[in-house]
Amino acid sequence: MVSPPEKKRCDTDESKAFLSAKTIGKTILSYDVVDSTNAIARKLADEGAEEGTVVLAVRQRTGRGRLNREWHSPKGGLWLSVILKPEMKPSEAVMVTLMAGIAVAKTLATYNLNTSIKWPNDVLIRGKKVCGILTEMRGEESKINYLILGLGINVNFDLEELPEPVRDLAITLRHEIEKDLDMQELLSCLLKELDKCYELLKSGSSNTILNTWKDLSETLGRNVKITTQKESIEGIALDVDEIGALIVKTKEGRIHKFVAGDCMHITRAV
Ligand code: BT5
């Protein structure tokens, strides 16, 4: 159950900034404290909200990662969800996650930050997680009704605000560049990049997305362990296929493809 969130700002300034958006950011709903922006976006999508609607919150009480894992969302982060209605098969939804990772990487590059991406959804700075992406889908076997693309970026807060085990694997932009960023500017840049990358994806330019993703990938060429609800496989991450599935070759020479799963980097492959 989502507690009724307090509507915070009326967003006229924010909305104006994105009138040029083709899809993502034409409508921005901004909240103060919520349980999860993904949960609000899901509810809005069920009620028929238009594609591209962005739900933004200052803080999340119960932010979520994949498999219902906790996503710590103190004040000072960029916590948002976007309603998308792409015409693609559910098995292709991982492409949306990959394109979102690219948009985040491009946004952070404008601040001279070097990022890499761990398949499928972690954006890293010097190997530490600065952004997590959660793509949730509602649909039938062959059709997506809507996707909720949730993005969490650690921006203006201290690492000490994250609990101990998470802190060691995470990074915030404040920690990395030793100053605070203008959140509006960061949001504006991110939504523009997301809008551009999404247009590219919708126009059928998956190859451009995949090639950019490969350049940013921290995973390809490494020995990895992929864990899904069914199995756990170790091998070399060879490539991603045309729908963004990770191709892994085991030491016995068997090829596996994953459209979802947890990826652990074991060593750099020789
Ligand atoms: C993710 O899941 O990385 C997806 C995170 C998506 C968060 C956004 S915020 C806006 C929207 N609303 C939501 O409720 N969610 C989305 P996963 O790959 O399962 O990673 C989860 C793991 O990341 C946790 O188990 C922790 O180990 C770690 N973690 C939690 N909070 C973190 C943080 N703030 N920074 C870095 N790592 C964190």
C-alpha cells in the first residue's frame, strides 16, 4: 500500500523546462516524501497517465531495487520514475534498462565524470554504484502495456547516510566531486538524455544503443557469475545480443543467454 504522498511543488518551472521533450518529461509530478516513486508511477499508469510522465521525490521511505531489495533513498538523491509505453515485446524490455544506463552515463559525462555500466542496471564510478535502475513491466505475453523505469542517483548526500554494507559498494556525486550539484540542472540534463535515447530506441536504432552500451560496459570480457531465480552460471561475458541479453560462455564451452539476473564480476578475463 502506498501512503498518500504529500504533493510538494506545483512544478511550473520544471514543466516549462521540458516543453521541448518528445516524450519523457512533458509532465513532471514532484513529491516530497513517498514510499516509492515506482509505486506511484504504477498507480498513475493504471489510471491511464500518459507516456513520459515523470514522478519525482525528495526522499523515499521504502525505495525498492530488483527482487524487492531495499533501495536507500535519503534526501539529496535524484529519485524518479518514468511511465513508458514502448511498442516492443516483454523479452525486449531489457533494452529500456540499457538505454537508461546510457542516458545516465551521458548525463554524468557532462560533469566530467567517467562512468561504466555493470550489466544490466548498475552505473558505476570507479567500480562503485552511483545509480541503480529498476524497470518494472505490466503486460501480456506478447505485449507491454506499460513500463515503469525507476532511476536512483546518489547525488548530494554523504556516504554515511547509507548503511554499512551498502556504503562500501556505493558512491555519491558529492563524495566524488567534493561539492554539491544543482539538482534542477542535473534533472534537466538527465531527462533530455533519456528523451533522446528513448526516441532512438523507438526509431529502431537498437544497434546504436547496443554499441554505445558496449563501449560503456564494465561487464563484457570479464569472468562473471549470473544468478537468476532458476540457476547460477559462471563464465565469460562475451557480448550482448540484439535485444540486450547477456551472452555468457562457461568453461565447458556452453553458451547461455540472460535477459535478467544478478551479475557478479569475478575477475577480469585473460
Ligand atoms: C537497483 O536494484 O539497483 C535498482 C534501484 C532503483 C532505485 C530507484 S529510485 C526511484 C525508483 N523508486 C524505487 O522504489 N526504486 C527506483 P538492485 O540491482 O536490486 O540493487 C539493490 C542493491 O543496491 C541493494 O541490495 C543494496 O545492496 C544496494 N543499494 C541500496 N541502496 C543503494 C544506494 N542508494 N546506492 C548504492 N547502492 C545501493
